[in-house]
Amino acid sequence: MIVAPTLRQMLFTVGLGKGHNLKVIGKRIRRSSLLFRLTLSTAVLLVIGLCFLSHSRVSRQFESKTILPILFSLREKLGKSPALSPDIKVLAVDDVAAAKVGRSELTLLEWAKILEVIDRSEPRAILIDALFSLADADKSPEGAEALKRLRAVKTPIYSGAFGAKDRIAGREIISLSEPINNRPDGLQTTTQGFGYTYAYGPHKSLSAILSRPGHLYYGEEEGGFYPFIAVGQDKVIPHIAFRAFADFQISEKTIRADGFDFPYANDRPTLINFSSYSTYMKQIFSLDVLLGDVAPNARLGLVKKNDIVVLVPMLYTGNTDFKPSPIGLIPGALAHVAVLNSILTKNSLVESGDGALLCLMFALIVGYFGAHAKPARLVLGVIAASLAWFVLCALAFIFAAVHLPYLIPQIALIVVGLCLLIQRIHFFERSAQIIRSALEGVVRPESLKALERNPEKLSLVSKEREITVVFIDIVSFSLMMETKAPDLAFRGLQDTVEQISAVIHKHGGIVNKTLGDGLLCFFGYAVELDEEIKDHANAALSASLEIQSWSITQILTHFEQKNPLFPLRIGINTSHVFIGNVGSRNRIDLTLIGSGVNHAKRLEAACRTGCVLVGTGTFDLISKGIHGEPHRRFVFIKHHEEQVECWEYDPIMEDQSRVISAMEIAEREAVVYSRVQKWNPKNSVDILVQGPQGEGRLINYWATGLKFQAEFLIPRLSRLDVKLLSSDGKLQNQMRAAGISNLTVEIISVGYMNGKYSHELRYISPEGKRSLIVADLIDRITTS
């Protein structure tokens, strides 16, 4: 049975934590978990690595091959691709032109005739996507005629040039003497300089005509170009698209061209704002009309005054001068057209945002919001953040021509999210394990599952609450354990505790197995909701009566099967108590503090076996008439000088015969379990026990107490004065002679047998050796 505590204000530990403070579960798991430290370290290292990677060529190439094609495609489908400026005219040697002349390359004279016709339309500039010629034009009559015609062309002609680190045999260095080739003082650039020392272009015989070279170099990164390349310490070669503009001027972050400040990156290639491939192909015209017999003074109506003409020497099928780009494999000349179009339309693609800073920011945001999120919400949050980031990047690209560094920050977001997800899954699994080990069998299975899903709902803040406390004790369990096989008794105890717990949970109560043979339960507080529950008194009484009804059935069944019996006593009291954690910061004990808890224990101790004893606090809240008619009792409670009013409920009011049979069986079994030597009277002399309520007949006696049977009930733990009387008067005379007139006793057990109440009592006074005198006198009278 549950031993009564000796503290003035009793503390009953519910033991939800079993040494685990749910407030510091996270700290303890993180502190003790190698997985947490590993995932945290991994996330930090990966984010640092991604920050460095964000500025690398590898990340830019990967993004240009994966993300940019998607963005350009989306923009095209939405009809937001930049239109081609009407001032740009693209003329090409396509399949038709190549077929007309019967070869893939035009002669210098053929080019000269084409340029003459174009020049008559007075365009602003002519750009040729080639080095144009490597041969000495003066060595042949045809070349000399071509040079004569070219010198007559008034429109500026810009052709290709390239840089080299070393001298190239057979090639002559071109002059970079124009002001446009001067590198501004203090200009710091890394990617634009390739360590070039020399510049090469068309043959020197064409130098007077093609004196404005522009570079054609794009580098290895798709979708980008270099606005200029540095040659030596003080010279630059602008990209061929910029040569068409006289106001070309380089500054630290922009290039001035045609009144537009074209932004560029000085540490990497600058992105090209491509239109759709179909847009370019629709605006490319064949040069076949200018080949063959062309009328003198012919004009090309397609080209207007101040147009910029781009000549593409090789656009025929089979040409290998195709470049990979975000819009697909395109002729290299179309990249020049795209750059030229950005200048004329003042619509360049602006790169914005620092990839490393975005990586760090995303990592911190995900870490902050995901550190306490559930795994499912974390996954949804990462997915939502990823979609939001992509949508933002897409909107910025499509509608504002702004390219944000999408890929590396996105990887950082996913990496941190995955690391957090692993940690959160581990945390929730560990939290669920801790909660399960602490609360399994304490709260309802539904409540346990709710707390496993939402461990943060478990609040341990101390707070005063009105609850109904229920104490359940298995009568004579310790004695039974001494006479029955331990395994058999244990299995029976286990089944009993499980059944009691199931009933308590069924009625919304909380159970704690405080001792092996007793349970402490309470009603009126939902742990998983951290809120009080109404009508807890009725729920507690209903559960207690159901438990006692089940217990009576089990006693009757087990007796027939010769299995151990587990009769119960139940005490119930409703009171305001404090519920909270009284453990240390690393340990939790969810504890009920209040005198009302102590009172419930005393009611259980005073209860008759097989019944439920209810305090007045509970009785006032119970709905009358639905639990049967109670019996009003007055019992002695420890630390109370006067008897306390309480109410006794029978579990099966409609079938008292079953209750009586079960209690008689329990009474007889208790005698069997007892190891105290007891003696029965041996003759017909009746020994009576006389007390304040009346007289009862002696059944047996032992050295420190006796048992008597009476028509009336004296509650357990009652203390009273009694007299022992024999029918012939001899016993009372011998007791007076021994100096013992009255016996002060305490009722330690109450049973029911043969239609009467049986009471076991122990002597309080006399005590020690003098109590043996009483047993000796009874023995003399009953054996004489």
C-alpha cells in the first residue's frame, strides 16, 4: 500500500519527466547529440564554401547553363524579350548567297562592291564579324581594285581584332593609337586583362581602311562578353559593338556609349541581354542581292541613313562559327548584335546582388525560422522560400532586366534547410522518445500522440488549478507477494495497473504509477492542451466506480481460478493545488502541491475495501443521483483532531450480493496472506468488544491486536477506546486486576463477511509488553 508521508504539506510527484525537463529537452539533445554538432558544422562549412564559390567561374558557368536558359525562355514565352532596334540591319552570307557565288567565302573585291552599295545609304557604321582578310591586297590587280573601292567608302568600317601574350610569326602588330584605345588612369580590372601584350587585326594593307578594330572575344562562359580587353599597361581594345559610338568612354562601373551608361562587371564577363533566337533570325537578310551583276549606283533600300549595319561572313549551313548561349546555339555574330541592341535600346541586363551575402542571409533566415519548426513545416518553408526566390529572380529578369544570383543562394537555402531538417527530425524523434518514456501510461494515448507531434505544447509553468485527485491502493499487496509466486503476482499487478490506467484515460484523467501497489491520478487538467477541464469531479467518480466494479468482477473470477486477488481502496478529493515543475534546470518533476492532495491520500487510507470514499470538496461538485446514493461517513484523518465528514460510494448498488461475496473472499484471502500468528477462541465463552458505537464479537486475536465483527461500520484509521467483556465477567475482572480498564485502539482494516462488518484493530495503549498481557488474558479465558 502507499505509505502516508510525514510532511506537513505533502508533495506528490507525478513523475512526468522521469528526470527529463521538457523545457531543456532541446538544450540537452543539442548538448549531447553528435548529430546536431555534425549537421551544424556541415551547414556552416557548406555555407562558407558556397560564399567563396559564388564568385567563382564554376558557379557562373553552371548558372549560365542551367538557370539563364530558363529565364530567357520564360521571358520569351511571356513576350517580354527585347525587340531588335530598327536601326540595326544584319546582312549575311547565308546558304543562298554562298550558292550564288559557288563558294563559302567572298573575295575582297566582292566585299568592296557590297560595302559600296551599303555606303550609298549613309549608315552610321558598318561592323564586320571577322578579321576580314589576312592576305596582302596590294599583290594582285583584283586586290588593288578592292582597296581603291574601299578607300572611297565614307562609312566607318569596324572589323575584328584580338590580343596575344607573345609575338605571332608572320603577323604584324596593329596600332592602338586612337584615344578610344587609351586605358583610363586608375581603372582596376581583373577579368578584362588576360595579360595581353600585343594586338593583331586585319592585314597591314587594309590598316588605313580598317583602322578601328574591335575585339570579338567572349571567353568560355556562356551568355557573357567582355566590353573591352586590356593590352599592355595602358591600352584597351573595345568590343566591336562599342566601336560604332564616338562617345565611348570607360569608367569604373559603366561604359559610356551613345549616351547610355552600359553597366559592366570588372571581375567577370558581363551578361548579354539576348532577345529570342527567332527575333534575330527574322531580321537577318541575305547578301545575295548584292552579289553578281549589280547596277552602277545601286542602293540597298533596306538600309537607312544612320543605321548600323552588321555583316556576317559565315551564316551558311555547316559553318562552325556557332557559340553556345542561354538561348541556344547561335552564330557568334548574333551576340554582337545583342550587345549593339542593348546600347541602342538602352536596355542592358543588369547584374545585382552579392551572391555571398545572399548565401549568408538565406542561411541565417532559414536557420532562425527553421530552428524551432517542425520537419513538415520546415520542408514546406524551404520549398516556399525556394519558389519565392525563383519567382523574384524571374520577375526581376523578365520585367526589369535585372539578373539576381539565383543558383548559389538557392543551394545555400536548400543545404541549410536539409541540415536543419536532419537535425529537426532527430530532435523531434528524441523529444517524442523522451515524452513517450515520460508520459506513456500517464496520459491518454491520444494525448500522448498529440504531445509527440507538438512537444512544445507541454507547459511546466507552475500554476494554481482546481483538480480532483484520486488515490488508488491495492489492499494487502505486500502480504500477498510473500505467499504467491512473484511472476504470477507481477503479471496480475501489471494487468490491474493497465486496466486502471485505461479507465482513468477513458474518463480524461492522468495517471502516475508512484508505487508498485498504488496509483496517483488526477482529473481536471489536460497536459497536451495546458488547460483545465470542467466536470472533473464527475469524471473522477465515474472512473473510480468503474474501476471498483471491474475489481469486484476480477476478485470473483480470480478466486475461482486460484489467481492472486487485488482488492482496491479509492479516495477522491477536489481542491486547488499548484501544478508545476519543482525539479532542477536539468530535471523535471511535475508535482502537485497542496493540502488537498494529502487529504485525498487520507481518504483512501480510511476507505473500506471495494468502495470509493469522496471528500466534501468533490461531493459538492458531483451531480447527484447519477452515481447512486452515497453513505455519509465520519472518519479520523491524520492531523485532524475531530472526525471529518466524507461520502462512501458502492460500485454496484443494484447487485450488492456480488460486492458482499467479493469482499468476503478478499477478507478470507487477507487472513491467508497474513504471516502474523493469530488465535481463535477455543470454547463457547463469547468475548465482546465494546466501543462508542456498540458491541461486536471477537473473532480472533494476536499479540498486538484483534479482530471483531459487528453490525455497524467503524471507518479505517479511526481511533477509539474499547473494552473487552466476557459473558461470565471473568475477563473484565482480570483486566482490572492487571491495571487495564480500557484499550486505545486504531482500526487498521475493515471488511465485510457473513452480512456483518469485520474490523481489525491494533493496540495503541497499552503497548509493548503490556499488550501481551491482553492476549494472555484472552487466551486464559477462552481455554479455561
